[in-house]
Amino acid sequence: MLKRLNSYSRHHPLHLALRELGRTVRTEFLLRYMDDQDLRWAH
């Protein structure tokens, strides 16, 4: 499946949607990390 996704153009709607999803997940983690002192001290 990843090989097939890599063959798509970077402007393909699926590629763009997955990239936005990745950004959303990363942003949510960073916000949770900044808000949760226990999470920050675990690392």
C-alpha cells in the first residue's frame, strides 16, 4: 500500500489528506505535551 501511495503525485487528494492528518496528530501531541507536566517529566 505504501508503495502505491508513493507513486501518487504530491498533489493527489489522498496524499494531501494524509499529510494534513499527520500534521493534526503531531499538533495534538505537542499541545498535550505542553499541557501535561507529567508527560513532560516522563521523557
